[in-house]
Amino acid sequence: MLMSPYEAEAVGRIGAAVRFEDADFLAEVNDALNSMKEDGTLMSILESYGLNEDYYVDVENGKTENHQ
């Protein structure tokens, strides 16, 4: 849920944290985000909050990985 009015703190790439032991969940998150990117849903959501391509990371560059 985004607060209204929403003002982004940073432009560009951001990430979400997933516990290292939740590898299956991480794969599901990546799959869902990739589907939303491929069908345009994610860009539509960004635009609905007044955000542009500066906040969008494509499928190739947007994979979340676990690092220890």
C-alpha cells in the first residue's frame, strides 16, 4: 500500500529483502514480478502513482538474488 500523497525518496533501482532460507518464495516473487513486467502491469501501476520509466527495471536487470 502506498501512502497518499506519495513522494519517492530515490529514483532508480530499489529492492526487497527476502530471508536467505526462503529461496522458493524468492523464486515466486521474481516470477510474479517478471510476469507483471512482461504484460505491462507493473509499468501501469508505476504510472498510476505518477512514476515513470526511471523507476522501472526490466526482466533482465531486475532479478533479485540472495547473497550472504
